[in-house]
Amino acid sequence: MRRISALVLSGLLGLGLVNCGSNSSDLTPQTACNQAMAAVCNWANKCGGTAALTAIDPSYTTVAACISGEQAAGCTGTNAACDTGTTFHADLANQCISGISAMACPTSSTSATTEPAVCSQICQ
């Protein structure tokens, strides 16, 4: 699964979508990835508006463009799946998405924002 931290750029990017409300037993790696990418775009918009969206990709001038672009880039094929020999944990994916949504916005352009630690435990 694509690491969310790859999208966090020096305190400008992150996530801010409220948890999409999926029952963890129904959450698939693909759905979790899509929700996480939507959360990244919503958080970036909440914290930095269009400037934060275009920092992810210059073509992202709207949240919708960001979501569709990030989902297409990061949540297709094997990008959304756990590595061979690891198991997807839907409950941890939900915690990750919720944690991303709850992240505070950076206080300055030099402060870093990191993904919740649980995000690195989704595939074990």
C-alpha cells in the first residue's frame, strides 16, 4: 500500500477528511487507499488551500482533481495491496484514516507533519 507520508511535503500536506464511516469488516485495501488519498487531499485543502493542493501536483487546483489524481496514481493495481506475506488489517486502516483526519495543520512552513504511526501497521 502506498505510504501516505510520501505525500507529506514539509508541513504543507496531509489529511483532513472525516472518517468515511466504513465498517472495518467491509473495508478492502482498495477502499482504504481511496479513502486515505481523499483524506490527504481534504487535509491539504483545509490546511493550505489551493497552494497545498498544487504542492502535491501542479494540476491539482481543486480537491476533486487532487482526489481523482491521487487515487489514480496511488490506488491502482498492486499499489493498493499489501506486500506478499503480509495481511491487510481493516481496523488499523480505519484508525489510520481517522488519525489522518485528526492531524493538526502545521504551524509554519517549516514544521513537519507526519502520518499517524498506525498507518505503517496496516499491512503486517
